[in-house]
Amino acid sequence: MPHVLLERPLHPAGRAILDARPGITVETATGDVADFIARAPKADAILLWLTTVDAAFLDRCPNLKVVARYGVGFDTIDIPECTRRGLPVAVVNGANDLGVAEHAMALLLSIARRIPAYDRMVKGGEWRSVDGPPIGELAGRTVLVIGYGRIGTRVARLCAAFGMRVMVHDPAFPTPRIAADGHIPAPDWRAALAEADVVTLHCPLHAGTRHLIDADALARMKTGVWIVNTARGPVIDEAALVAALRTGKVGAAGLDVLTVEPPAKDNPLFGFDNVILTPHSAAAAQETLAKMAVRAAHNILDALDGTIDPGFLVNPEVLRKNA
């Protein structure tokens, strides 16, 4: 009887789908990584949040038939090793793009309108609507969207709806497609940095994007640029960002992801009033959690049945290999 192991409790919308399926057993780990790893050898299917899956992990799991993620990122999974073993790696494409895009805009609007600062001011007894911290409009500003997948395309459309001039960089998308969507293609993203008032990141983390925003990239940006990151923390060189915040090169940042999560209590980013931080919660809206849970549950069951849609796999080539 196939055994499904969940890294932590799953949203009821997805858990109900698993529980309704006869002929399988479902177990939930405590959320502690060590507990999950200890239970994994019995599993035919696992549902991951951010636990690392490498060759050593897979060696302990001889029965495994699918690795599923409760999300769309897969930087914690050794994809080549899974592919070598014929293991499909499933993600919840299409389930969280709206939620993450809205969160990116929330961070951007909070930067522009200084929402956290005004909230603290009012609660502290101050009421200064004109001579308080300076705020700005989004309309008329130029934004560079780096990464034009499901989330980046939504962010680009939302920015355009706010009247922003939208530049887009993504080597996976031809410039005619970006132009046809009404945006400005930016194949040379480093050159485009000099034009951007805002840089928002929506690219996956891999060797080519780790520290994409480094000291050199920051030096090319306008003084006072705003940076939003809802992708992965290591896409930004955090030390270089801190240095740029100290000099004023970066005017503000909205970050849902950090290099180390959870961060150390002495993380220097905590010391900036112009940095807004959220705890990797861009996909945590209740509606988003439900959609991801449903998709993840179907991915697991479909993989066990041998009927999974390759559109939800990071490595669809394993279907041919296993045929």
C-alpha cells in the first residue's frame, strides 16, 4: 500500500483529497527536518516544503516514486540526481503566482507610501500627513522585472496597471513575446539597471542567478533605487545590499526572502527603517495555500497512478525514461 509522507500539516483542502483516496496511507511529520528525514525511508511519496533532497537523502528512501513540492521553487532538490534515478519532481505551477505577485506589489506599495513608518508614527501619537516621511507615486516610474515566468508576468501587468514603465528581462522569453505583451524587452539587464527606479526579482535560484544582484549590479543602479525580492534570498548578495543601503545607493528594499531563513537576530537589515521584511510569506494567503495544497495532492496521486501531467514536473523527461 503506497505511503505518503508530508513534511508538515497540509491545508485541509489538499489533505481532504489525500484522505479520500482509498488504498494509501498518509503520515505527517512534525515539521522538524530531522523527524521528516527519519520517517522518509518508509515513503513512496513525499511532500516537501524546504527540506534538502540530495543523493544521501535519496539513498535512504528505496521506495520513493515521487518527490513533490508545496511550492514552485526546487533549489533545495538535486534535480539531476532525481532524474538519474527516474524520480519525477513535481511542483504546483499556477497555484501561487497570483498570491506572490500581489505580495510583491504590496511590498512595492509599502515602500512607495512608507506604510510601516506611518503606521508606527500614528500609533506613537503623531499625526503628520504632509511633513511626515516622504512618500511617492508608482505612476511614471520605471521598473525592471527580472524573471518573466508565471509570477513575473503578473507583476509586470500589475506594474503597468499602476502606470509604470515596465522593462522585462528573461533569457527564456524572446524579445518579441515581451514586446507583444506591451513591455520593453531588456536583453542586457545590466545596462537596463541604470534606467530602473525599481528592480523586482522573480527568477529561480540556480548557479547563474546566485548573487545576481551583487556589488557590481548595485553600482550600476540609480541612486535611491527600490529593490523588491520575492524570489529567493541568495539571488541578492546580502552584504552588498547592506553596504548599498548604508550609502543611500539603495533607497529602500522590500524583502520576503533572505539568505538565511530564519535570519539571525543580529542581521544588519533589521537596522534600516527603509527595509520592509516579511517571513517568506508571499505564498501564505489562505486562498494560495489551498490552491497549492490541492495541486500538490493531485500531483502525488497522479504520480503514484502513473498519470501525472508533465506540465507539473521539473524533469518531465523521466516519464519517457520510465515508460
